[in-house]
Amino acid sequence: MFYADVKSRPQPAEYDHALMWASVLLLALGLVMVYSSSIAIAEGSRITGQQPMYYLVRHGTFLAISVLLAAIAFQFPLRFWQQAALYLFLFGVGLLVLVLVPGVGREVNGSQRWLSLYLFNLQPSELMKFFAVLYAADYTVRKSAHMHSLSKGFLPMLAVMLLIAGLLLREPDFGAFAVITLVAMGILFLGGMNWKLFAWLITLLIAGFLLLVWISPYRMQRVTGFMDPWADPFGKGYQLSHALIAFGRGEWFGVGLGGSVEKLFYLPEAHTDFLLAVIAEELGFAGVALVIALFAIIVVRACAIGRQAAALERCFPALVAHGIGLWIGVQAFINMGVNMGVLPTKGLTLPLLSFGGSGIAANCCALAVLLRVDWENRQLMRGLTV
């Protein structure tokens, strides 16, 4: 009787269903919207052979490879990721150096951010976001006894940030630098860094950002253009003005899937940086609200998984979970802000949705590690309750 009663009790799930389904829905929506937003571009380009399904096939291939990599990443326990964190970070730094070598790195639209692997291009800055989360979490755990020290806790991480900043700004990739910096700062704060040192770090970074904008006419134009895109709708305000037109045309429920006008060579980078504008035009407010809700689920579940790991005294997994949630949330927020005209235009894709193999692979692997943190939490809790 007791055996039958135990068998009839509902068993705890092996993984976080909300996190899994939110990620799957975003990936599926991204596949559909990348195809919808890229048909005209693919048909009108000689590079694609004027094949309308060019980007769909490539994005589908990227998705298949990324899911396979995520399945492999899930198999490794968090202790492996902690041991490999420093080496992966150094590997990422090496890729960032390699992409700047003349003749090795590939330049597109004035930015040298890609390494040509013949069949596809690798963007090291996307991988570096994942590696930075692991390294910052490992650094915080290793330096936990020195988080209140200027020389042992603060300055080493500042030096690392300056190194990454120098490499990324040489490409230039200001957006990736901003994301990596914010994520690393968040992990340090959660790891218990002295609030005075943290305040100094924030002050230095804000001053650095403002200086970078001030000394660069290109970045200054982007800032002034975002403040009033209609002042120069055919120049520095071109992208934002057409993104806003797309949002306006979408209204509540959109013009219908495939019905976007702005993707017909009006809105640049419609299948990458400005994919949300196409979603807004074709699916309306309802589609944008769905995207925001799915990202909110991922961020909330990441924080919950991190808190659970911390309660189980698993410091590294807890910081990794929070870092991944912060990364996905910050990058999604920046991309959405750019599309809506709330933030200056930056070259950041929408995680899990926009076209781009390196970004999709890094996002999927990060979510696989997050699911692994949750899985190990559940196994440990199950062992404690037996």
C-alpha cells in the first residue's frame, strides 16, 4: 500500500518547463520572422543568388547546429564550466585579437567583427558574452574573500574590463562592450563587492562611456540622431524613422504576417538589428507584447534558478544563472529600446530571434547551462528530501 502511494505521488519535474518553452517559442518565432523580413532582401541580392529562402535555410541550419551544441553543453556539470572558465575567457580574448589582424578579420559595413570560416562567419564578440559570464562568476567566487579590497578585488577586474574594452572598441563593437560590462558589473555586485568600490566602478564606466561618445563623431551623430530622427530622416535618423513608421503601421494586431512594407528595402538590417520593428508592423502590439513576455519569463526564471542555487550554497552556479539572465535581459532591452527610439542606435541583435549564427549558438549554449543549473538544483533537492 505504501509503495503504491509513493508511486502515485506527483514527481518533481526534471527541468524548468517555463524556461524551456519560452526559449523554444522565441527560437520558433525568430525563424518565422527572419524568413518574413528577409524575403525581399534575398530576392534582390546577387550574394544570395536571388533565392528568397536563402536566409531561412541558413537560419534554420544555424538553429539546428545551435540546438546540437546546447544539447552537448547541457551534458557538462557546472564544476566543468567553473574549471574551464578562465581558459574559455582566454580563448575568447585570442579570437578578439585574431579578428583585428589585417587579412584575417572580415570587415562588413565599416566594422571588422567577423572571422571567415568559409561556410559561415564567426563573430567572436558573441561568444565572448558567454565566456565573460563564466569568467566573472568564477572570478567572484575565487576572490570572494577579497571583494572589499581595492588591489585584490577591484583593480584586477578593472584591468580585464579595460582589455576587453580596447579590443571591442577597435572593431568597433560598442554594443557588445556595453553588454559585457553591465553583465560583469551585475555579477560582481551580486557576488558581494564592496558598495563603495562598486560605486567607483560605475562612475568610471559612465565617465568612460561619455568620453567615448564625445570623442567619436560617429557615436555623437547616433546620439543626436536618436533624440530627433525626423530632423534628418534621410541621414542620421533614417533607420530609426523607418523603425518608428513600422511600429505605427502595426497598431494593435499588425498588418498580417508577410505584409510589412518597411522590410522592402526601406528598413536597413530588417532581419538582424531591427527585427522587432518588422514584428511590430506585421504582428502589432500583440506580437511585441508576446516577445517582451517571453523574455520576461526567461529573466525571471533565471533569477529564480540563481536564488535557488544560492540557497543550496552553490555560489558559482548561482552567479552564472543570474549572469545569463542579466545578459539576455540587458541585450533584449537595449535592442528593443533602439527599435522603439528609446535608446541610441546600436548594432545589437535581439537574442534568440535575430539572424546570426554566432549569436544564436551563444544564446542556446548559455540557456543550456542555465537549464543544467536548474537540473542540478533539482537533483540536489531531491537527494535532500529522500
